[in-house]
Amino acid sequence: MRCLPMARKKAEIMSTRHASEKSARNWDGIAALIAALIGLLALCVSAYTAHIQREQARAQVWTQLQFGSSDTEQDLIVVNKGIGPARIESLRLYVDGKAQVDWQHLLVALGVKLNNKVQSTVSDTVIAANEKLVILKIESAEDWHVLREQKSRIKTRACYCSVLDDCRVFDNRIVQKKNADTAVARCDRSEDEEFTE
């Protein structure tokens, strides 16, 4: 009979030890779960930080080309109003809706003969931030007046990209000005319509 209390006491000790081990295992499981959640949170924070850094980098190289003219300088210009360089991937100039491949064809389509002009290559050009590129300069006031009268017939479509390959299309054939400059996935070229100068 003396064995019975000893056996009972041994069973109680084993039961207490087993409960203690079970309790320790529960804490280990909870600690593992907390560690996994912290790891998942760290992964989410890291992904969000990478996203924010990408957006900041895109903002630092944002480009916007504007095409225009200057009466005082007697020229046609393109200006990069963005804060990063713009790579012109595709340029099309139209007269009355028909694509022109170079200045000679464009001026013939306008019915304009210019005696003294200076032209620049625009296609496949990189324009730095705040840079103004003179694409056509007219030397005589009389020639400028003739061209200026016909200038509204010239329409421009240019596709350009930032150094991060964020591309945009400027197309002043579109009537609504807010839709004239839109983001695109990439620049498509139409070799039949590309302006080569």
C-alpha cells in the first residue's frame, strides 16, 4: 500500500512536468507565430519602401516636351519643360493631315519657299531638362512672315521617353489640350510617316 501513494506522487510530478512542457511548447508556438508576423511585416515595409523609391526616381527624371515658335527669334522650337532628359523616339510632322518626311517636303506641302533657313535634327535626339532646341530658324523677316501664316497647318506627333523608359506621346492633332500629352507603354514607329531630320 505504500507503493500506491508513491505512484500517485510520481504521477502528479509527471503530470506537472508534462503540463509544464506543454505550456512551454505553447509559448514556443506563439513566439514562432510572432516572429513570422514580424517577418511578414518587414517584407511588406520593404516592398512599400521600394515602391516609394521607384516613384521618387520617376519624379526626378520626369520629362515634358513642348513644341512652339518664337516670333522674336523667328524659329520653331522644342523645349523640355521636365526635370530629366527626354529621348525623342519618334517624330512625325504633318501638313494638312499628311505626314512629311523632311523639311524640304514639309515646305513644299506648305507652298513656302525659304531662302535662308537653319535646321536641326530632332529625330532620335536627347534634350536635356530646360533645354530649348531650335528645329528651324528663319533668317529673313519676310520668310518668317510667310511661314508664320502657314504654321497652323503643321501638326506634330512626338513620342519621347525618360531615362527610366517612362514614355509619353505629344500629339497636337488632338483637339482637347489635356489629352494631347499622354503616357504610353512604349513608342511605336511608323517608318512611312517618320520625320527623318
